[in-house]
Amino acid sequence: MKSNRVIVITGAAGGIGTPLTARFLGNADTVIATDLSDEALKRLAERMDHHSALHTVAADLSAEPGAARLAEFARDVAGHVDVIVNAAGHFPLQPYEEITPGSWRRVLDINLTGPHLIVQALLPLMKHRGWGRVINFGSGSVFDGTRSQTHYVAAKAGVVGFTRSLARELGPFNITANVIAPGLTVTEQARSTFPEPLLEAQRQARAIQRDQQPDDLVGPVFFLASPDADFITGQTVNVDGGKFMP
């Protein structure tokens, strides 16, 4: 297994980003963890026992200044990047007719524009190495649509198209680009956002009838970041316990 890589994880202090950070640190990789909140990143560092290979930077990655700040930080800390994991997300519930132009833009900026800005900003730190990974988080909601999340589903469908084109662009540099499409994953934020009847409906719709946990996503991400996935690119890896079987 390849180690000693430089891994950039967005949304690193969140319910999914935290176990991803732990897995890569456990593999002797350097992790550059970014999130909106300094306080959340401090809590992440505490959970990781202030690991010497963990470096944190707070930034709003939905706009160019934040992406530029992250790239400058990565350059100063490591000089290069091997793996980008775009795990940050924003998934409010809003009936379609109540979605304002501002909320539409905010959801697309975080879930779609953000990954584009991050990859574009970090690419110069990856391209010259002749190896790299871009792993974007999509959503199983694109397979059937989800009520009250039209903006979110539109953004995540955009992530799939973005990643496929990115795979074509980056293939000549031996950089792969893939999507992880989770089902509804029961983080603290998700549990506070979605009512219990909806969570139960998700469980019943799966072949494996239990809640999806953040740890269920760690292995697939780690695999796509590994040399074992050298010839996999432009793909959407559906990780949802068998709800959708496209």
C-alpha cells in the first residue's frame, strides 16, 4: 500500500471527513484538513491526538480566495499534493418553490463550484508528479431525485459530469478522477436534518437494511486513492448498501 502521500480533505471536520482523516493518518500519510470553522478543526486535531502529520486550515472553499488560501497552505506545508478528497457538502431541505436565488447559488457553490475551484487551485501541485487522485463526493439522490433538495441534487448531478470530463483532461498526467455516491449517511448533521421516518424508509429500501455509517465510505475512498485503482477513472462508485443498482 502506498503511503507518505499528501492528502487534502475538504469538510475534514465533518461526520464523513473525520474518519477519512483518521484512515489516511493511520496509513502514514500527511493530511491537510480544511473546513469552514477553526473551532471544528481544533476539535478534529484533538480527536487525532494532535498527530504531527495533520495540518489544518480554515477556508470557505466555495469562492476563489478560499481555494487560493488552501493551495498556498498546501504548497507551504508539503510542496505538492497527491490526493484530493472533496467531501465538503451542504444539503438543506427546502421545498422547490421556496428555494430563493440566493439559496440555490449557495448550495451549488458549496457542492459543485467548490470542488472545481479546489481542483483547479491544487492541480499545479499534483500535475508535475505524474500521479494523482481526485475523489469527489456525489450523492445517490441523483438516481431518483429527492423531494425538497432540488438544488442539492442538481449540484451533485453536476459533480458527476464535472468528474467525467476531468478524468479526460487529467488522464494524460496519470491522474484519475472518480465519484463516490453515498446513500443517506447518518452523521450528526444528517440526523438533525432528516426525520426518523425518512431514515427508516432508507433502511427498508436497501439490500443491507441498516443505517449507512460514515465508516462505510472510508474503505471505498481509500481504495480509489490507492495504486490498486490506477486504471479506474471517470466512474461513479455507488456506496449505499444496495438501494440503487444502476
